[in-house]
Amino acid sequence: MIDLNQKNILKAVKRLESAKKKNEKIVLWGDYDADGIAGTLIIYEALKDLGFENFLISLSGREGIYDKGEKEIEKLAENGVSLAIAVDIGVSAVKEIKFARKKEIDFIVLDHHTPPKVLPEGIIVNYPGGRLAAAGVVLELVKGLHRSRKLPKKEIEKFFDLAAIATVADKIILTAANKKIISRGVKNINLGRRPAVYALIKKIRIKKLTPRNFETLIVRVDFPEGANEKNNLFQLMLAAPGNKKEIKTLVDKIENHYQQAQKIIRRTIKENSSEVSAKSEVIFAENKINRPMPGINGLVANEFSRKFGRPAFVFSQSGDKIKASGRAQKKFNLVKALRSCPAALFCNAGGHPGAAGFKAPAENLGKIKECLKNYYQRKK
């Protein structure tokens, strides 16, 4: 059994039922990676099934809430939103959610990242530690909603394809419960309930999807084109059956986007290989391609971390700011490493023990490198 804070799940259920009764406008505010999109789609489809109608979707994700939080919240308030459901983001958005309260917007946070010492205001359902995807946290809330309505347990089955995608994409620990989610999710996809997903499987010449070859599909849907509702995975999962031409166009676009991403990954690795070595305590590499695709830097960092057995960060610079994605092997906790550095060095920082990132002024990069190097030497 998954050990989540059931009291907070119950509070979230009550707050949602109150919103429905009063016809409050709800925003589903999800991250733009596969886990965030899958989780957002689970709650979107579940609320529609339960008769909710007055809501909108934002996929501006971590950039929207952590970089542009007050501006985004201002827009939501102007739009009449009074309840926000944050998916795969929000557990570190203390000042942003405090600002939202001033605008009379309540928050339900469904996350799985390492939390700060002081949690944001609102109803927080968080499960850090890498044992549950954010979409898995959403699934637990949906179970709570279904229990409150006394609906059959089998009604949850329809969401396992989404939860499975999130679990594999976010490299979640394969517990017995997660293996069950993946197995059932693969079964759902093979039934053809999502016609565009089925078309993509045919496009990449998979005869039958299995838990073993599942990642071949996942890597193709984990490259968002941007932080918006045109996200590849979002469109793929919601594509209407019967419109074969539209589905073919979408599937072709996704495969082309994936191949383009692979070229960027290979180029970034090649450009940095001569400067990166196992002698580095913490590897830092720059992605010099303008406006890199979201998710690319994390994948390159993962390649360097696996190759050299060291924590690795890959960063891109825009103006006077850098954004970095880091990956590390099991023995090194990236979140603790980042929190060992003075907070003033960063605009924001956080994530999972094995996958984290930060945004910072470019002039602080040297100090950040030195701080992380010192942390590594203390912990090795």
C-alpha cells in the first residue's frame, strides 16, 4: 500500500467537491514533462468524468510557477480562478502560493519533489524519494474522489496508461506497485483506447508493446516543444478517434521532433567530451545550442553521469542567466548538494535526489561549481 497523507487527500477531495458545488473556476497547472502532462491528464479526465466543467489548463510548468509565478497568478485571478491544482510542481513555491492566497486562489499541490523546510500554504500531497511519480500521486487523489462517490475500483483502471508513462519517463523506482502500474498501463495501450498512441507504436515499428520495450515509446513523448497546451504528449493522448489524417500528422511531427532531439543530444555530448573527464568531482557542460528543447539538458547530463560515475550538470545560458539540469548516481543526493550552497547563488533550485536543476545568474556559476565540488569531496 502506498503511504500517503490520507488526511490531506481527504481535504483535497472536500475542497474539490466544494468547488464543484459552487461552480468555482479551477486551473489544472501541470509541469511540461511526461510526468507532469500525464498527471494533468489524469486529473483532467477524472474531473470531466465526475461532472466538473468549469476549469482550464495551464502547462507552463516549473517555469510558469517558479520563474513567472506572480504574473501567471495575476492572469489566473483576472480569469476568475479560485482553485489551482499543481501537478508535478509547487512543493517549493512558498512565496508564489502565498501571493496566490492574497488573490484568493487556493492551492492543491500534487508533487513528489524534495520539499523545503517550510511548506507552502494550501493542501499539500507530496511523496518524495523517487518511489512514486507525480502522476501516481494524482492517481491516489482520484482514488479518494472515487471513494467519496462510492464508485467501483475498476474505474481507476482507465488511468493506468498515463500513470505508466509517467513512471517510466521519470525513472521512478520499480516497486511491486509501480511494476503493476506499468503492466496494466501497457495492457491498456495495446487495447487501442488512445488511437494516436497506437499509431505512434506502429510508426516506430513495435509489433506489440510490452514492459520491456515500453521505453522506446516513452522517449518519443518526453520532449515537449514548449511549455504550453501544444505539448506533444498532451495532444497525443487526447487525439480524437476517427480523424486518421490529423493523427498521422501528429505522429509524424512527434517522430521528427524526437529525431531532431537525438541530433542535439549527440552534438552536445560531442562538443563537451574533450572538456569532461572522470577527474571532475562534479561535471559541468554547456549546451550552446540556442533555445534548447526542454528536457535535452537532463538527458545529456544523464549520459555524462553514467559514463563517468560522477554527478553531472548541463546548462544553457540565456542573457545573464543560466539554467542547469543535473543527474547523479544513487549515492549522491543532488538536492542536498544544491542546498549546501548559499541560497543567494540561485534564482531557484530543487528536484529529486538523482535528478535536479537550478536557475542562477551566470556570474555565480564559478561559485556554484566550487560549492558543489566541496560538497562532493565531503561526501565521497
